[in-house]
Amino acid sequence: MTRRLKVGVVGAGLIAQVMHLNYLRELSDRYEIAALCDISAENAKNNAERYNIPKTFSDWRDMLQEPIDAVLILTSGSHAPIAIAAAKAGKHVLVEKPMCFSVEEGLEMQAAAQEAGTVLMVAYPKRYDPAYERFRDLAIDTVDPRLLRVTTFESPFLPYVQHYSLAPVSPIPAEAIALWKAQTQESITRAIGDADPFLRESYHAVLLDTLVHELNTIRGVLGEPTSLEYVDLTAGSLTVVLKFEDLTAAIHWLDLPGITRYEMEFAVYGPESRTTLSFPSPFLRSAPATVDVIDGEVGTAKSRNISETVSYESSFKLELQAFHDCVVEGTEPLTNAQDALHDLALCQSIIRYIQQGESIAYPSSIDAPAFVN
């Protein structure tokens, strides 16, 4: 019989309602949602009624006193304080990306989990998507790869969630917002120093909130970059060029709010094949990612385009299944703290490049994080 884990969820916001709470309920053979915490007591209450959650809290410290096995941290801002306290309380942790705001904070989270002997897994659902696994295998097998290209078009997200029946959202207390802002600014300073307001906002809203997905996915395919060659950052646009030995990876992120047409593509180009992985909006349940392969017969006019739908399984659901297996069976998470630390180091290096204008060797190195004074 499958062991059920009693979990407490911190944060009842959009991604919690659209994905995590929904799939925790679907996985009722593996999970029992024992408690829900949100800084708005009314938000916690509204969702608890929908998902039959017996206990609600407005302070996560109180929730950690409950006899639960694991905590899902789905709040905005740095997750370090909650994750560290949860580990010290003997709870396993699944934490939304970004894990936290800096390598320094992440090492503290990792140390707390290791000392407590608890699982610390970071939620990168794209790494659990069967289409990603298919793309990774094809990319690794590409003969003489010439370029890896990543293109993301951000778009308005509300049209992607209006068809869901979601609990009403109540205003967050003003004092809680003020505290969150102060803590966030402190964490940003710890990560990149006294950078100018534009870089601070970009580090938080662009690099940590969005681009960290692309960085983690690339690293899952190619490993660690050997150099950061170029960064161009403007309002609504970011280009990053990385080197993986001789292979160039060009990342283009654009915020295009006028069109509800989210797109994220990863493409590997070689002389004999072109392979593209396309992700749908992360707010759509079970919308499949697709893999397209263009190849042909060398020396002839023959070419073909093969489009694969690998699976309709939700990557969020598969991620929750993987977390359950890590806790119950003691296996190491695919996206563990060590993996996420490299993403944080890379984000810090991107800011350092902008400030200094020089290429950076091994920009995802954890041993020498890109801290800017």
C-alpha cells in the first residue's frame, strides 16, 4: 500500500490553486492536505473549504507545529526562512522556484536540510515533463551541434486562468505587504549588493521569477556553462549568450503584453537535424509540450518534419509524484538544492556581467558565487 504523506501548504495564491492543490487532491492516494497557510486568513479559509483541508493558519510558524510530514512552500519572495525552519522542525520541503534569492541563502537552506536529514526539492516542473526528456535525449544525440536557441515570449496570464473555478482572493494586510517588501529588498541586497533600482527589479522579476526556468532547463540538457559571453538587458527584453565548451547557447526573453500567446522554445541545430521543444503556458493543466524534428537524407532534396506529442501527463503532477517517491523511498531529487544553487549563481553572474561588461568563466559556479558589492 502506498504511504500517504500529510502535507502543509504555505501560500494559497494563483499557482497553488491552479496546479498544486488541484493535483494534491488528484493524488489523494499519496497525499493528505492536512493544513493550509496564507497571510490572508480569508484566502486560507476559502481554499480550505474547497479542498476539504481541516486546519488553516495565517502564520507558517504555527503550521510547522502540526504533525505533518512535509511542507510545500508556494509563496512569493525568498523561501529561505520558511524552508530552514521547516527542516529544523523535521519536515520535508518542496519549494517553488526560485529556491531563494542568493547562493548564500541557498547554502543555508541546503545545510539545514542535510543536518535534519530531510528532503529539499525545488519545483522545476519542466524537468519532469516527458517531452523535455525526449528533447534532452535528441539534443544529446545531435551530431555536430552548432547552436542551442531559447526564445520565450511572455504574455498576459489572466486569460489562461479565467476558465478555472478559483477561490476568491482577499486583500493582503498592509503590514504584511510592507514586511514582505522589506524582506525581499534585504534578500536582493544580499544577492547583488547595492545595485541600481532597475537591476534590482530585473533580478527579481525577470531573472528569478521567469528566466530561472530556462536556465535550469538548459543546464539539465548541457550541464554547466563554461562561460557567460554576453548580456543585453532593457525594459521588457533580455538576451544572454552562454558557452558550453564549443557550443553557443543564445537565450532571448521578451515581455509582449499585447498578445495572449505565450511561447517558450528550446531548439538545437545541427547539420543533419533541427530539434525544437515547445512549452505551452504553465497555467494550462495537461496541455502537452511538443517536440519537432526536421531531418532528411543528406545530399538529396528529401527532408521531413516530425511533430511528436509525447504525453498528456501534467508535469506538475509528475513533479509531485517524484517528491513523494523521494520522501518515501529516500531517493535524491532530480532538482535538488545543489541543482538550484547553480541557477542562482548564474543569475547573480548575469547581473555582474551587466555591471562589469566582461565575460565570466564558469558563471554557475557555487564555490565562487557572483556577489556584487
